[in-house]
Amino acid sequence: MEIKKLQEKIENLREKAISFFSSAKIVCGEKVDEHGWPVRAKTASTFWDKLSEVLQDDSLDTQKTMLEAISLILPLLKASPILDKSDEKDIGRYAKKMRSALRLRKYKSWEIEVIHDEGSVLGVNPPGQSEDEPDHPDDASKTFFYCLEQLEGMLQLIEVAPIQISDGLITKNPNLHQLYRPNTAFIMMPIDQNNPELEDIYEVYKECFSKFGIKAIRADDIEHEDVITKKLSKR
């Protein structure tokens, strides 16, 4: 998927979210009463239940668009030399927050908690997550668009960095697959058939690379395949 198409998907998501939250705010009213006190919500679905079926369907449609955008970002993220596993976890957290926000609920998560007393470990509370609290559309929209902004920031990093996947590489350079052989390492080192130590070193390189499924080759190996001769003959 080209980044431009992904950007269009995210822009479509933004437009749908703006429309949904604007309508939801009107339906749910102010989040404080006439005395300035927060409106009490009895259940996690308090604000959601106030929405019409049409608005609920709009939310579900926006959730679907959001998940589609996330599914397009992940492969690009995994191929990016800048982003890593921590960014992948962040995307998962943003997706859950955005989904909860579109359901007018608060998403919360917590790490493992060690219970101790004066240096003695008494037990642990396991990590977890929940969305059992309602969230007014005004607050939910802030959460949603904050997460969307973070996703766009990641997309900018992906856009400026070389994408190390075949489709992305060939898109940036159509001749790349003709210039480089996949899973191959070119070893630059002195070549001297009369020096056996160099051959031993070369064999060590080859063995090491082979453990990772990579074929290590040297200039003389390429020459044996007539690659250099053919390239020179064309010039």
C-alpha cells in the first residue's frame, strides 16, 4: 500500500470522526450541570445509550475505517529502519484508545504491580486493561484525535525513511531488484590465492552469514559467475 493512499485513508478517518463526535456532543449535552458539577454517569454505556441507532452505526463504521488504517500502517512500521517494537506496541495502545473513544468509553491499562512490605514480596497484581467507565464525547474526542496525531507522526517517520520491503524499495527505485540479489552480502577484502589465511577468514564470514540465511560472496565469486565480465562488456 502506497503511503499516499494510507494518508487518504487517515484523512477519511478524521472526517468521519469529526462528524461523529460533533453529533454525539449535541446528543449527550454538556458534561457539567447547571451548577458546574460533572454529570454523573451510572454505567459504562451511559453516553453510548443516548445515541441514536444511526449515530451508533456511524461509530461502528468509523471504528472499521480506523482498524483498516491501522492494518495498513503495521506492515510499513515493521519494515521501517527507524521504528521498532515499542512503536508497534504504541500503535496497539492507540488503536484500543481510539476504539474505546468511539464507543464513548475510557480505555485504561496497567502494568504488573508488585505488592511488598518492608522489602518482602507479598504478591503481585497482574497487568490488565479495561473500558468500564463512560467518557463524554468532549473528552473522548480529545483522546481520539491525540492518538490520531501520534499515528500521523509515525507515518511521517515512515515516509522519510527508506522502506525495507520489496514493494516499497521497488517503488522508490524500479531498477533496485536488478542491481542487488536478495539475501546476499558482498564481502570487501583482499584477494590473494597465495595467502591461505585470507581464505580461512573468508570461510568464517561465509559460515557466519549462512546461519542467518545470507550468502556471503566476494568479488572473485561474482567474476566466476561472469557477472563482472558481462557488466564491463556492456560499458
